[in-house]
Amino acid sequence: MYNGQRGLVDVPGVTSILRNIDKSGLGFARANESAKCAWSDLGKLVDWAIQREEKAFINHVKGAAQRKWGQAADLGTEVHALAEARFHGEDLGRVHPDHAGFVSQLDKWIKDFDVEPIEIEATCWNETLGYAGTADLIARVAGEVILVDLKTGASGIFPDVALQLSAYVHAEFLVDASGERRELPELSGAAALSLRPDHYSLVPVNVDDSVFDIFRHLVAVSQWQRDISRSVLGAPVQPETSGV
């Protein structure tokens, strides 16, 4: 929440705005995880069926995707925290085995591309369109200043990242922890860093005006969801009664 000249302002975040993109394919992925869960845990499910533990049966199968994706999300959060500390030049000390491969590949990327962090976890703000978001890293990478988003998922990079990064690149200013504005560094581009325990890949991302125009439309949809849709329906109209 940015306390600027216009006072305390509440704007949607880039992540919440991107939720307006069609993700119907996730339904299939969820169903697939539930099916795999039913197959692998068949014995447990049969026991619950015999004992008429319907609720436990249903919740276990229904929650398969959330359990798997939740674990991946937790791991991603932990790796992001380690990356942030590394970008700040901190000594990470002993790293948990689950994280060691990620850190090793991060260090390799930093060395390979001579990475020099400029802004870390930077809050990007666009006051004109009314949105804000946090960019993982702005850095000098192989001599060019670019905005970098860190991805740790096994599935790699999805096209949606272009919309996310275009929002950050087209921010009007940065906001620091005290609420003060700072200028956004001049950027030559953006990239997504896919970080896995055994490899990394740095993927250039198109964030030009044609991509940002799509994000503008998503901001409008977000405004519909947050505000406009709540005021478009009036009270039911009753027929006039005659005095006869």
C-alpha cells in the first residue's frame, strides 16, 4: 500500500490481475492428480470405503493436487528467500539438501552472466493504471540492465510471464519500504530465470507495447471484478399499482 501525495491507496497486485486469464486447463491437471492419487493410494481408499469413512475418502482424493502443488509452492518460496539473501551478498551457510541444487545453479548463473544486482524484490507501481507488483530482481546481466523473474517450477516457463514482466517494466516508479518513490532504472529488456536443482535456463521475454496492451485489458477486467460489477444491478422493479 503506497502512501503518496494522494494518500493511502489500495490497488490490485499484478499477480491478482493475472488470475483473470483463462486457466481452465488447470481443471484437467487437478483431475489427473486426483486420478493418480486414487491409483497409488488404492489400499487406503478401500479401507476407508469399508469403514464408511466417506469424508476422509473424498477429501484425500480431492486434495491431491493441492498437496502436491502446495509442497512445490513452499519449496519455491524457500528458494526465492535464499536467492534474495544471495543477491544481497549474504553468506547462506549450510543449505538444506532440498535447496542445495537450486543454490548451486543460482551461483552458476551469477558467475556465468556476471550478474550485478541493482534492485532486489522491488515494488513496482503504475499510478495511472492503478496496479503494483514486486519484481524479483533488476540487475546488470552480461553487461545489460534487465528485469529478471525467478521461476522454480518443474514445468518451466509459461507465456503468461510476459504479461507479468511487462507490467513491471512499464511501472512508473518504484516504492521503497518507507513509502518513498524512486526512479525505475532504465531497462534494456526482461528475462525469466528457470532454476532447477540440476540446471538453469535464462529465457528472454518480450515485454513490448503489444504485450503490455494485453495487460491493460486485464487491468480493466480486474476493475470490473473488484468494483464495477458490484454496482451494475439495481433493485428489482415492482409493477405500479392502479388506484382502481
